Amino acid sequence: MWTSSATRAACVAPAADFAPLLLVRGRRAPWLTAPRTRLFPWSARRRPYVLSESQDGTRVPSPTSGTPAAHTAEGPGQAELLAFVRRAAADTALVATLPLDPEGRTWLRLDGPGGSEAWLIGWPPGTGTGWHDHGGSYGAFATAAGSLREDSLAHRLPTEGRTGTTLELPEGIDRTRELSPPQGRAFGPHHLHQVLNTADHAHAVSVHAYYPPLPLMRRYSRSGQALRLEQIERPEDWQ
């Protein structure tokens, strides 16, 4: 399923200390809106993955492999999303369609399985997302090129709260992993993490998928074991 050129989803984030909210399909791409620092601070009858459009407006279909797995009424599961992102990340022709920019992240919207929200993302050296959750959506991501570091918390956090609320994290819950091709991971609806490209010179590229499509995101700042809820972003904020 193709989008029109008016809804083309190939964009470049401008260089800035704090990356602005990015526009994709007429709305801001929510999970790409974190501060940028040099080191630390998305149907069953659809094909497995299809490019929306390339940057110059030409349509570039990706080859499919096999028949899409059956979906439940609730949508694709974590295992299906993980299989999707791994398959897409291994498609060198697909990955090569992503324009890379040394000063900002770039991305293409993909057609995820079962109505999921999916993205192909380019990460210049030193960029990251900041701490965030996915508003109750589960998902998966896989590295297609370079290497990404994921910092996450092995602890279920409250899913409600006002901005400004600070949580004291218990000791021993921090987890860190390095993900290089073809590595990927799935995560549940309460997952909280940050993803970073800590390389000095090399770009990284990854594929991400979420179900249901992100209803909101919570952004956090962290100082030691203190985690502070700074912002709640909702779809109406991304218009």
C-alpha cells in the first residue's frame, strides 16, 4: 500500500541542541523528539513490509518472503513484530533507500504488519532518544547497520502520573545491551528505555515497529536513581 507524495515520509532533522518535533504524514514523529547530544543526554492482508516512498518520490517496493503470518483480532504479537523488524533490517536494498545526514536523524515510514506503526531510522554518531516509554504499546526493533546501545529498566513503572512526578528507582534494575546486525529485541507495553548511537564516526540504521500505533509517549529525565516525568505527548500534540 503506497502513500502519496503529499504524505511522503522521508525527512531530515535539522541540527540543533534540541531536535524539533518532526513532521511525518502531517504530524510530528513522536519518538524522535528527544534532545540530541553528542554522547548521552510503528494488515494482515498487506505485504510484510513496503516502502512508503523514497526521498525523490519514486516508489520502491521491497521483496517479500513467504506469506504473512496470521493475525489475531488484537493485532500482531511481539514475536511477529520482531520477525518483521529483523527481516526488514536484513534487506540491504531497503536499507539503502534511506538517505543519511551527518547532522540529523533521517527516517522512512514502513508498512508494518497488522496495522502496526513501523519506521526505518538513520542515527548519526552521538544521537539518542532520551528516556521514554511507548504509552502502553509493545514493539520491537533491530539494527540494520552500525551499532546501537539500549539502556533499559528491569522494573515495571506506574503508567499514570502528572508531569513533574519523580520516582525513586530501586538499585540493580539497569540493563544495557549493544545491538549490532542482525540483533534485535522485542519489548512489552511497560518498557522504558533510551537508545543511543555512541559511535564517534559511524552512522547506525535500525527498524522499529509498534502495536498499537503509539497513542502517547512519556518522556523522562534521570539523575542517578531519580526518574522524573517531564512530558506526556499525545496524538493531538503531533498534528
